[in-house]
Amino acid sequence: MCQAIFGKEIGEPKVDFYIQKYGGLDITGTNIVFANAIEDPWQWAGMRSLKHADTTQKNMLALLIDCNNCGHCVDLSTPNGGDTPGLTAARQKIKTQLTTWLASTAEDEITPVLIDERLSTEFLA
């Protein structure tokens, strides 16, 4: 299928390259939420749980939302009375974590981060 879209020269996937570049399950960073739903086929491409929750991933949250009809991005849909307890609990955990991170950030000086060295600070301003 990929060759039909991108041509015969696409080559083999560079899985090892991207695992090394982005960390695979050893991803590091701060203030990251990984929310996956049990019926989401993309759950296997994300962090279903944290491998190093007490060390390099302590400022991250990984949730696996277990409920019926829980597909991709279900946590981002508008809450309603028909939501399952698992989905409601996951949203509350996300809200609590984001509130904590934002409160601690408000106390710190905000420093602009250059996302890509090709972007200029003028573009980010």
C-alpha cells in the first residue's frame, strides 16, 4: 500500500532509527500526558504505561482508558452523562495533572523553547 502511494523508492521502514532518535519506550521529557483507549488501534504506537515512572519519566502521565466504545481520542470528546466511570476517571486524572503542572509553571519564569533549529525566534514570537 505504501508503495502505491509513495512509489517504489520508499524503502523499508526505519524502525530502529526512529526508536533511537525518539527514545521508544525510554522517552524522556517533562509534562507529557499519554492517553490511550483500550479500543484504539493506535494504542500500541503510544505509551500505555511508563517504563521509568520514578526516574526519567516522573513528570509524565500514561493512561489506558478501559471502557466500551473507547476509540481514538475519546478523552478529548465533550463529557456527557453517558460516559463510563473509567473515562470520567481518566479525564479527572488528566485535569488534575495539568492543573498541577500549570500551577508550578506559573511560579517559574517562562522561557521560550526553540522547537526546531530551522525556525527563527521571530517566527515563534
